[in-house]
Amino acid sequence: DLLRLYVMQSEVMAYSAWESFQGSSVLSSGRYDASEQKLQLRFASGKHYEYADVPQSFWWGLCQSESKGAFFNTHISSSFQFVQLSGSSARRCIASNSCPHS
């Protein structure tokens, strides 16, 4: 039935569509999963990360900020645990200065 199909699609497609960050020299795009509070970011370097336990206000703030890189560095970079999903050496990290993002 149509309602069941909608619910199944919602569960599978929990992430929002990719938001392009045109003009940013640091971030190329991002998307957010409100139900899981996960943020995925693609960097200009080609690396792709997922951040855990990110309140939706941070996603909104990132999308509305004039400087995506500055917002990321100030509010996200060292504040949340993350997993590198792609790049030369995908790995799990706890937010710290010892695990570079780009």
C-alpha cells in the first residue's frame, strides 16, 4: 500500500538531499539526517566525512553561514565524533586536532 511504501522510503532515505556549497573553498556539499542527528560533509579535497550527534541547529547554521569553512572550523570540526567515509585512508576519529579533515 502507498502509505507503507512512503514509510519504507522515509526510513531508507533519512538523509536530506545534498546541499551544494558553491563558492566555498573548504566544503563542496553536505546533507543532514534529522532522525539520527548525523551530518555528512564532502570537502573540496574530495574527502567525505560523517559527524555524529550533531543538533539540527548546526546544520541550519552551516547552510545559512556566509563562510562554510569558518562555520565548520568554529562549530563542527572539533566538536563532534566523525568517520571518514572516503579518501585515501578512511578511518574513525574522535574530534581532535590530531585527525585532520582536509
